[in-house]
Amino acid sequence: MPDPVQLRPNRTADDRLIVAIDLPNALDGLNLATRLGDSVSFYKIGLGMLTGGGLALANELKQDHGKRIFLDMKLFDIGATVENAVRGLAQFDLDFLTVHGDPHVVRAAREGAAGKPMKILAVTVLTSLDRADLDASLIAPGDIPDIVATRAARALEAGADGVIASPQEAAMIRALPEAAGKLIVTPGVRPAGAALGDQKRVATPAQALSDGADHIVVGRPVWAAADPRAATQAILSEIA
């Protein structure tokens, strides 16, 4: 078990940076968090780790080590099912939860989170998709930025606390009247020179924040680095 002192919360850490723990299991995730220590205060745990102890890791990092947690489940189902799922997750006192940005899903999620501080973030269009992917899925024609803006506005009108969008659309969403006082969280962030991986609509950390994002999510450039802490410090220096 990692030394809890190594994971103690650092109130001066920049929580605009969310590190995605895209690893196979909770033990690997906890080891990464231990290596990063007090340089990171906010972590994203996604669907890929759900069967590998992701919820247990989320609770341990939150309750025992004072970290903020973004649970990236991208829930989508009929309203009653989404509401019940969100109500169950809200009891863990986590910070962010993603659902698909369809208005009926957002409304159900808001009901499930009622009375809890957990923020509901709506997914607009995944940052790994381009127009060809949308065509293959029979999504309405049009430029991706326009589709993202429309989905973001509708999700925010339905009660979302914020949206997930690529950094290339952050400025456009920030300009929406519906986005006043709302959160914009951007995955698809890659430090200069980093490999794109499976992302197609990307920007650097500083550019994403400059364009209106409140938080940036960085995964592979941190956890796949030979020295994850040094990679994190480089990102923090860029956005400072």
C-alpha cells in the first residue's frame, strides 16, 4: 500500500489540470497517483477501469487522500435508469460525472443528483470523432463545431452544470449565452510535440484554457511518460 503521506492533498495544486487514469486496474491507478504525489489534485476515472476497481479507487483517492474526482461514465439510457444510476453514484461525494448531452438524459441526471454537490457534465461530440465518423453513425449533416454548439446549448438548457467538448470548440461554447457560469472541460489536450493517440480534435493545454476551458484533461502524455511527475510539472509550468 502506498504511503498516504505521498498522496496528501496539496491546496496549492492547480486543479485546472485533471489527470486521466486510463489504466487497467485500481492498483496501477493508485501507483500512478503515488508517483504524482501532491503535484496533482484532480483525477479522472473512466469506464475502462470500471471493472478493474475504478469506483473503489475513486473513493480511496477522494475520501482518504483529499483528491477531487471526475467520474467519466458517459451515461446514456432511458430517463428512469439514468436517474437511478446517478442517484447511486451521487452518494459517493464525487465531483464531476459525465452523461450524454441528450436533453432527456441530462434532465434525468439532474434529478438523480438533486441535493448533492456532484456536477453533471454533458458530452457533446467525442473528441475522437470527425465528420466521417458522424456520417457513419447517421448523425445530422453539418460541421462538427456547429453540432457541438447546438448540443452544448441544449444540454445546458436542460440543466447540465457544464459540458465536455474538444478544446477546438471551447471558445465557441464559452460565447454561448447558455454557457454563462457553466463549466467547460476539455479532453483531447496534448502538450506540444506529444503524440495524438486516438484523438482527432486537439489543442495544447495553454490554448485550451485561453479559449475558455475551466479544466483540461490529460491522460496518455502523463501516464505513458517515462517520468509521469516530470511530464505533469511541464504541463503545470505551461499553464501557470
